Amino acid sequence: MKRVFNIVFISLFLITTGCGFTPILVKSNYNFSYMIEKSIGSERINSNIVEKLKALSGSGKTYSVTLNSTETKNILSKDSKGDPNILEIVINLNYSIKDNGKIIVNKNLTQRSTYNNIADKFELEKSEDILVENLTTSLAQDIISSTSEISNDN
């Protein structure tokens, strides 16, 4: 039994490490970098996005970015006592990318996620932080993708 387990474990290890998976923001060679010109709105959202954009250390062009974000929490459903049951986080991001003072991209993005209310407010806050982190990662990837398209066109 132990031998079968070892064979299965080694096989799974070799299959998963040999697949070549790498995260999208890591080990990517971009020929651009970002300078944050202005960030307005939700400090938590903007700092998460700025952190991900600053992680890119490409050589070549430097684009100026302006961020304007809002974070909204909505109650979608209440239980019979009137307590929130299903909640939603909505993040709106309006960003512009400039090259030599000229706006080359101006987009408005919205990311949203629904989740169930948790009685333990500490756990609820941790869960919301994870959701916001995931949503801002997606927004940062959208910014990088739009910049990559422009960069590849030139």
C-alpha cells in the first residue's frame, strides 16, 4: 500500500511540475514599465493595483498611469429578520495611460463579486480582503494587457 502511494505521489509531482505553469505577472518580459502619475479614490484598491504594476520592471518605455477607483458594498438579499444574507463588492476603475503626455488609453472597468454573509465579522473582513485582492489582480492584468497591445502595435 505504501509503495502504491509513493508511486502515485511521485507521478503527480512529476506531472504538475513538468506542466510549465507560471503565473501571468511573474517571469513575463515586458518592454515597458509604469509611473503612477495620480491615484484618486479608494486607497486600498489603488495601492493593490499600484503594487502589481510596480512589480513589472520592464526596460524600455515608461507609461504614466492615472487611477480613479471606487469600492461599493451592496446588500443583495436579506433574511427574514432583515439581516444581510448575500452581499456584493463592486469595484469601478477608471484609468488612463499616457505616453509623452498624450493619452493613449482611457478605460472604465468594473469588477464585482458576490458572497454570503458570515456571522463572525473578523472572518467576513478577511474574506472581503481576499475578494478585493483577487478583483484588483484582475484589474491590474487588464491594464497590463491593454498596455501590451499598444506596445506590440508600435
